[in-house]
Amino acid sequence: MAFKIAYIGTNFHGSQYQPELRTVEGEIRKAFEKAGIEYGKIMFAGRTDAGVHAIGNVFATDLEEFSKKVVKKLNSNLPEDVSVWGYKVVDENFKPRKAKWRKYCYVILDEGYNLEEMKEAAKHFVGKHDFGIFVRGSESCVREVYESDVEKRGNLIYFSIKANAFAWNMVRRMASSLMIAGKEGIEEFFKILKGERAVSAAPPNGLVLVDVHYGFEFEKEEFGLLKLRNQIKKLFFTHGQLFGAFNVFNEVLNLF
């Protein structure tokens, strides 16, 4: 079985199981066990680091039996910051990491960036390239990027990118390079591409794994979607108010 899963990564030490730490896989294991559901090895489409969020990550596991009730039981035993909202019966050869494409979005608070410079820089990611400069400890990392775009909505800048695959910290380093382009000009961005300037990974809390696609659609699980919707509304109300309060500070003190 393959499952679509969403989670708020703030309170997780990543997606992969770590015995002494709270992880997404750890919560999935506990939910299966509480529900009395026999399961096999859990495999993710993409591992996410501590603090990284996901809307459409995918995990697969072998189940003795399956019905729609299994997904509802699973959601009933998962914490509020994790929701399984889709499922698909797949054959035994299905490998979640072998996706057609993945899409990420990195959210940046606008601190006076030059949006046009960032947009121009983002275009240079599109195509089949060696992205080794954006991967720590890697001399070569060939990936094909299908889409790369930057847009601004309110006080936030959204960097969206879709590719056949990504390496560890790759998107966060790419986001950092765009911020450099927006602050210091596109020539500094070109120095990064040429390997003349190093770039560190942007903080994890701005990164969202938006979707992973295989060429088929997942069946939606309404209880999981409702649970996710309620959690996002709750967080949006709380943090939206906080963001608004900080905006008042900015308006009065002209911080950025």
C-alpha cells in the first residue's frame, strides 16, 4: 500500500525513524501498533530533515489486509500534526523513491529583496544540470529541473521548484542562492554557479515538500483531509495573528 501523508515538521526530528527522537515514521509505527494493524517495512518517497514540512510526501508498506477503515484507524491514532489523506493499492514492486517528479516550495520573508533578480536567477535552474555545488560533500549530482519560479504574495516570497529528484539540502541551498541574488545581485549568484562562492543551506522551517507524483492518482481519505484542514486552520489563526502583530512592529519602527 502507498499512502499520501502531510505533516507539520516543526516538532519532528525529521521523517526517518530514530529510536530516541520524535519522527514522522516513529509516529506512523506507533499508530499502526495502537490500531492493531500488521505492517511491514516503511519506505518514504523522500526523507525530510528536522523542521521541514510536507503536504504530499508518500510512504509505502506491506499490509496483511486493506480496507478504507485501515486509513481511518491510522489517522485516529496519529497525532494532530500528522495526517494520512490519500491511499493507493500498488503492486509489490512499487518503490516510493522512484517517482516521476517531486515539487518543493521554500517560503522567504521579504526583507527588501530584488524580486526580478531572484526570478532571473531561478530560471537558470531549469534543465538537466550537475547541481553538485548545492549538495554538501558531492562532486556530482545530475538532476533535471522541470520548473523553477519565484513569486511574491504580501510580505512573503515563494520559491517553487519541480524536478525528477533532489539531493539532501539541495533545495535549501538553492533558496539561499536566490536570496543572495536578491540582496547582492545576480552576479553573486553566478559566482555560486561557477563554484567561486560557497552557499549554506537556508533554515529548514521554510521548506515544504508539496507533492510526489507517480503517474497515478491517490484515493482521497476524507477523515484525514478534515483532520489536516482543522490543524492548519488552528495554526494559521495562531501564527497569523502573531505575524500580524510583528507587522505592527515593522510599520512603527521600519525594521525592514
